[in-house]
Amino acid sequence: MVQLSLVEGLDSATHLKIGKLLKPLRDENVLIVGSGMSFHDMGSFFYNNENAKEKAKRFDDWLNDTCGLNGDVSCRDEKLKRWHDAPCATFCHPREEHLMPLMVVAGAASGEKGQNVYQDQLNGLAVSGYAFGVQDAG
């Protein structure tokens, strides 16, 4: 296991590029894992706020669409580079560090459809986790 640090400045395009550079490791059966969270406004976890719940859902829906759950990944990199423009993005991520690992794994996925492999609510706030390159069962 090798741990990588985030690049200072937390630029999404840089982290997508790092993922693309790591992609050849997948051909050698190396698993690339990014840990973070799809929602990270810590203050909202500690009070019950309907407005925060709606904002978390809107951003989570955007992430689901952007990661390619509908099969279309043609614009994923461009959307992730401009994640700040997503609905409620900066509310859900006042700082980017918990979203940048997704950029790395999405970059390493280069055109593969994403799957939502974890979806839950923490104190009513939507959170999701994604995998790329996973074979459908069946």
C-alpha cells in the first residue's frame, strides 16, 4: 500500500491528471482507492436543518450524474474540474480536501462508467461512495 498526499492548492484538474498518470497501474491489478466524503460541511452534521438536507441531496444527485451512473461519462472530467459550479457545491464542501480523492480515482477511470457503491444519510444528509471499473454482477 502506498499513500499519496493531496497536492497543495487542491486543484481538481491536477488531481484528475494524477489519476490519469496512475491508470496504467490498474493493468497490473493495482487497486486505486480514494477516501473522502461526498458531503463535508461539518457544522451541518450536528444540527437538523432541512435546508442542509436539500443542498446535500442536490449535490449528491449532481455527483451521481457526473460520475456516470447514467452511462454517460463524456463530460465527467470537465464537470469535475468545475465542481465548484455544481448545485450547492461549496456549501457541501467548504474546503475541497474531502472531494479531491474522487478526482484521482475518476481520473484513473478514464471513460469508465461509475457505480454508486455506498449511499446513505448521515443525520439526514445524503452521502455517497463511488467505484469505477467494477464489473456488474449477473
